[in-house]
Amino acid sequence: MKLSSILIACLLFASIASAEQVTTYKIAHTRYRDSNMVIVVSNANFFAQSEQTQLRWFTSLEVCSRNANLAGQVIVVANVNGRLRYYGPRSWHRFLSTIDMAWVRARVNKELTCHY
């Protein structure tokens, strides 16, 4: 009886420990001046994290985007207090400062499902 209880507990714990988290993001997969972009719409929570956490999250989104065979530079955007916030390479900041969430929403054309 004890052995079977231990085995069941071990199997249950193993299944809980190996559970993956699945998150789906709305994205705008678009082009600007001969460059592809994968604009990932996130929530404001992304920008409330530390720089290290933001970098890890961003890197995970890049991997997820590549695994989905999406071409282009990944950029994370969110509506924070009514303003567009963005996270991406500095070389894109000038362009990103010229757009808003209405521009992004008008171009949302896919969903990206990531498994963590």
C-alpha cells in the first residue's frame, strides 16, 4: 500500500513539474522599408519587469518566432498608461517612436503561440 502511494505521488509530482506554459500573442507580421518585422503585442506587465527579465522574455519571444518560421526582427509593444511602449533593437527606436498602438492594431494579422 505504501509503495503504490509513493509511486502515485511521484507520478503526479512529475507530471506537474513537467507541465508547460502556453501563451498566445497577437502579432503584426509586416514589412517596413524592405525589412520584416514581428511586432508582438504584450501587456504592460512586460515593462514592469527588471531589465534582465525583459531581456529573457524578449529572447524567448525571438526563439518562439524563429520556431514558427516568422522572418523579421522581433519587437515587443504594449499600451502602458495610454502610450505605446516598445522593446527592440536601438536601430529600430527612431521608427518605433513614430507609430502608435492604432498603427500596430491595424496591422495585427497573426497569432504566435509560445510553449515555455
